[in-house]
Amino acid sequence: MSTILIKNGQIVTATDDYVADILVQDGRVHTIGKEIEVGADIPVHDASGLLVLPGGVDVHTHLEFNFGDFETIDDFETGTRSAAFGGTTTLVDFCNQGDKTPMDALEGWHKRAEKACVDVSAHVILNKVDDEALAQMRGLIHDEGISSFKLFTAYPGIFMVDDAGLFKAMRQARDNNAMICVHAENGGVIEVLIQEALAAGHTGPKYHEATRPSIMEGEATQRVITISELAEAPVYIVHLSASEALDAVTRARDRGVPVFAETCPHYLFLDKQEYERPGFEAAKFVMTPPLRECSHQHDLWRGLKTDDLQVISTDHCPFCFHEQPNGILYSKQQGVDNFNKIPNGAPGVETRLPLVFDGGVHKHQMSINRFVQLTATAPAKLFGLFPRKGTIAVGSDADIVIFDPNQKWTIKAEQQHSKIDYTLFEGKEIMGKVRKVFLGGRLIVEEGTWHGKRGMGKFVKRGNAGKI
Ligand code: DUC
Ligand code: ZN
Ligand code: ZN
């Protein structure tokens, strides 16, 4: 493998910020120092005046993901390439159990993930917590390097598990140093509200939001936390959107309970006004949980500041707005007459780092160390990837982003590298841009040009999860 030198950049980790050189050898950081000398044959990347960041770690994506009747549009090649252009070099994607055993589901996921262009792992979604699934959790954790699982308290008949299943899975995770991630909304109540809305002739996309009230995210989050306390297991709340849910997390953390939570850029930058867009446009914003009142955004930024929220991930779950020539199942148009048939999910894997840098570091007094912690270090630690991923240190994988903190640009769907035909942030002006991306020391993105290869991403076996 080759050697490269990244020179004179401002190296930022969750704790440090200094100017130095990085010598990369055999895919890893070999030396960090001042004025490192190399031979004329060694490629040198001058990062003067630029930030040198650990590659982003996004622990919430859905690539080639089967969601009820729908499938997300990005496969592992397009989704991971899009991630790379946005400075993210490791994904922890969701592997859906569906009607298989968890082990068989993982085998299918591995086949699909062979195309990945950045490094990947998976959380396995359990929708049936029976003895077989509980037994297989042990093998998944210890033999397969899968140290986290996702369970749902929503989507009855598709993903939802009952409290008993949640409790059993949490205890199994606790005994094996793994972590349960939960989609926390009250699926039963939501189903009643959906049926009532449809019966009243309310079919437009804005009723997606109206039927998923934030207090039912708060209720489910509190219930999940209470069950995790009894199970004495760490728990991770995914895609937290609501103040009520954040309150539950904050109260528990204040008591010393090991509860962790992520939010996503769309909850930080957008609000439910988007559902008032004319025609069917609002369907682009149908993700779950839905966008909330503006006041929730303020609470989420507070949570990021006080470490009641530890991670920003994307929940990249892309369904095209327009029908696709050979795959109607990929499109939001499925729900043009019925909001309950709009596939739930939105894109975002490519814009996370720049959006959070612009909104956080430039506009919300977030330090650049905290930015790195939220987007790389904390997710790597919580999900058993650290210190291989999530930092720049001697021995770490040389997944490195050269980032210009002051470059201005405008988000446009046509310039993104996902297969999706829209972005939630069309026309938004951003300060902060990815210039170069290295995966295991190989230059894969250079000033908007792709140098990577389909299949070059590796599956990463993960260690213990649930500690930070
Ligand atoms: N949950 C997710 O994690 N992603 C997409 C939609 C959902 O309900
Ligand atoms: Zn979810
Ligand atoms: Zn998701």
C-alpha cells in the first residue's frame, strides 16, 4: 500500500486542534509531527489554511432498504459514494430482519454491501424477538461484529415489537456489551389517528405530521428509557425530533442512566411549515418522525450543547419524489392520494457535515471539536468503532477529510451524487466545503471529482457498544 503526506493542515479531533503533518502508511496514520520529510516519490497534499478532520461516521442510513412495500433508491454503491462526497467515510446501515432470521438477514445485507465505496457496518433490525432471535443476537455480537440492534415501538404489523420483546432484547444486549437502538413513537395511538384522518377525508401529506404528535414521541421515549432502566441496559434513541423526547432523555441522563440519543440535520434546520407547501411538494418532507414546530429546534440545539444529544446522523432513507421509470416502488408518488402510503424517509447523507458545520460552528457557537465529536468521534465510540474510526491518531484508519471552513456554496439536488431527485435543502447557502477525502489513505474525492471504486469499502467488525 502507498504512503502519502498531508502537510500543514489544522488537525481537529474531538479534543485537539493544532497545525501539523500526517504521514499515512498502509492505510493508517503512521506519524503526526512537524515538518515531516518524505522522498520526492511520495504524494504530498498541502492542507495549509484548511481543516483536517477525521472522516465522518454516520450511524443511521438505509441503503437498498426494504420498508414495507417500498425500497430506498440508493444502493450501496450510490449511497456510499454520496456519503464520501459529503466527507463521511464510515456508515452503520440498517439491516432489516423482515421475514428472515437475523443471521440470514445479515447474510443478504453483506451481499448487497459488497458494492460499498466507504467502510460499512450494520445494526440489525429485530421485528420478532423470539428465542431464536435472542440466541442469534449472541452470535451476531461475538462472531459477526454486530454490536447494536434496532427495535421499533411504531409501525404495527411491520416493525413494532411489544414491551416484553424490547425488555428481553435489552437484557441480552446488556449481557453481551451491545446496545439497543429504538425508534420511539407510540405506534398504536398513531395508527388510530391515521385511520381517523383518512376517514375524515384528510389525505394530503401534511396529515403525516398531524397524526404523529410530538407528545407520543415523548411518551414512547420515556417508556423505552424506563424499560432500559429495569433492564440495566444502555439505550440509544434514534432520530430524536421532539422536545418532549429530549426532556425524557435529559431527565434520565441527569439521574445517571446510560441513555444516548441522536438527532438529524432536518430536525435542526427545518420545521413543520414545510408541510404547507402547495400541491404534493410537502411529500418530500414526509419522514418519520415528522418535522416539528420551530420551538423544538431550539431545544435540540440546547441538547447538543449540553450533551443530552451525543450524535448527529442523517437517517438517509431516500425515496424519489418523481416516479422512476423502472421502479414505482421507489417513489413518493405512491401516496399521492393517501399520505399513509407515502414512503417515510428523506435523503441527507451527503450534506450532513457541511450543514452542521455551517449551522453549528458558524451560526450556533459550536466549537470545531464538538462538531467532530458529534459527527465522528461519539458515534464511533458508542458503536464500537473507536479508535479505528472517529479520530485522527497514530494507528487509526487514515480516513481523513480536508475541509475548507470558509468556502461558500449552494446545495442543489442536481449536484449531489445520490440517485435521489431532490434534497430537503435546495438552494440553501452553506459556508464550509469538503475538498478532499481519503479512505484508508486512498484519495477518493478531490475537489468534486471521484477517484474511488465500487467495492473498495470494507465491512468493519465492531467491538463493544454503549459506552462513550
Ligand atoms: N425510521 C427510520 O429510522 N428511518 C426512516 C423512517 C423511519 O420510520
Ligand atoms: Zn425509525
Ligand atoms: Zn432511519
